[in-house]
Amino acid sequence: MKSDIEIAREAELRRIETIASKLDIGEEYLEPYGKYKAKVNLSINDEKLKEHKNGKLILVSAITPTPAGEGKTTTTIGLSDAMASLGHKTATCVREPSLGPCFGMKGGGAGGGLSQVIPMEDINLHFNGDFHAITSAHNLLAAALDNHLHHGNKLNIDHRRIVWNRVLDLNDRALRQTVVGLGGPLNSIPRQDTFSITAASEIMAIFCLSNDVNDLRQNIASITVAYNHDGEPITAADLNVEGAMTALLKDAINPNLAQTLEGNPVFI
């Protein structure tokens, strides 16, 4: 029996323009990342899809994987391919895998067997750089917060009530609980901090709730990062960092387009 990676490497990849055409997505909305993957510009929502009738949604959730690794992603891809083979126009939507689980016991997150998304290795390893952009934007806000504390704390932030931690797209148990700001007065205020995996960042949830870049900026601005000594919330807008964060995320907010082994469209 062939392994998942052997099956993926033997697959015949279709050019991404061919995949996009199955959903009537013109090249003017594609931002190719090589021959077999691309981003889709969100302007398509207002310029082309606004008057279209909504399709039907099938949600696959809360499955405990089998010992062979068959879980939500494998089931979703297999179901979508089966419906496409029956003549339905289908589009699969799956979450981008995190590097942490990919290098842990779980392994990759692009499906398995004949129900895979390809190019599988690209998807499991960095893909189009979205997680790196999210990590940078998240940690930029954390850095701005500590920098504000260092330079006089005009917002009267209670450093004991900071609720915005840091993130990293790897599993590193040594960073689950940390103390930052050590090394003297040039390195901000010593305080306890934590690292979460990037997929758990609030920015990931904000992506799902934002319609475009302007909406993304407004949602980022409302993030609560801490509370002052009077118990009032301090937001990203108070630190004047929402613009810089949005600039880091301007490409990442656009959905990625890839394909199943059978050549059907997949949004990631």
C-alpha cells in the first residue's frame, strides 16, 4: 500500500487557472503562487458574486480521527470529490495545517489516501505564507504593548491584566509559560507571558469575520489587549498599531486556491 506522500507525489497536477475555471473564477481575480496554487482576490465578492444565488453548505466537524488518520479533512475531501463525480459543482474549504502538529505525532493536515489536497507538501509546509503573516501581526501588537509600558505607560495599563500573549507556529512546551522583560531597564518591564500556537490567535477568528481589508482593519482595531488600573479596556487602536498589522495581513486575508487529487477546487 502506498503512503500518502507517495500518492501525492505521483498525482498529475492541473494548472491553477484550469481549477479556477471550474468555479468560473477568471484570471483577473487570480494571484498565482507558481503553477498550481493561487490566491483569489476578495474583490470578486462585490464585482461578480454579489448577485449570485448562494449554494448549499455541508459542514463536517467534530470527528475523532481513526488510527489511520481519517478525520474531518479526509472525509470532507472524499465527500466533495464524490459529489463532483456525480455532476455537482463543488468547492471544498479546509483549514490550513499548522506546522506544530505537522512536526508532531499528528503529521500533515492535507487529508490522506486518495482524499488529499495537493500540492500536499507545500500546503503542510508554509504554503503561501499566511501563518507567518499572522504570527508577525500578532506579535507586532504584543511588542507595541510592551514598548508602550517601557516608554512611560501613558495609557495607565495594568501590566498584571494584559490579556494579549504571543504566538508561534510550532509546538514548543518551553515557551508555554515565560517571563519577558528581563535584563535591566532597557528591556521593558519584567512580567509573566505565554506563547500559543498561531492557529489559536484571535486574528485567525477575525479573518473569518472580515469581508475585506477595510473590515479587517476595523476588527483589528477593536482587539482588547489589556485593562488599565481603572478596569477599562485597552485596544489595538489605543496603541495605534492596527494600520501596521493590516499591512502585514493584506495578502493573507485573500483565500488560497488549490486542488484535490481528482482536480476539484479547494479553498484553504
